[in-house]
Amino acid sequence: MSNDQTSFQKSPCYEIQKSFSYQKEAIYHILLKGKINATLLHIVDDMQIRQESEEDVINLIGYFPDQSALLGLLNALNDIRYEILSVHILTSKQ
């Protein structure tokens, strides 16, 4: 193994990715910047949705069976130009 490969494997980034665990299913809390509209309501389907009063912040809470479902929603939100402020796992089964 070359020195370059050895230093890569010992880097902090490598350790973070190596210890990353794939979530099977989880409930996520997502914060968006913007206002609720009909397109957003269609995309988020059965998620809980709340517009913060006097702010352009939307709270979404919902269940995702796996991370690919979460990524699908995040990509759809990006496609309709919502800024994603944060994504947090509330509960998960591992």
C-alpha cells in the first residue's frame, strides 16, 4: 500500500464515513425557508407541516422507510426551489 493510501485511511474524514450507519427507517424533522403553497403540500404528502408565524420558516415532520426516500423528498424540495435549513433524525430503528 502506498503512503498516499495509508494517510487517506487515517484521515478524520475517512473515519467519519467509515462509522456512518445507514438508517433503515426514521422520523425526520426538516426545516425549510419559504411559504407553504399547493405544490409543497402535494410533495410532502402526509407529513406534518407548519408555517412559523411571522417567519419564512416551514417545519416538516415525517416518517421515511429509508434514506433513499428522504433523499427523494429533499431533491423534490430542491427542484421547487425551497431552501433546506436543516434535517434532523427524531427517532430511528437500527
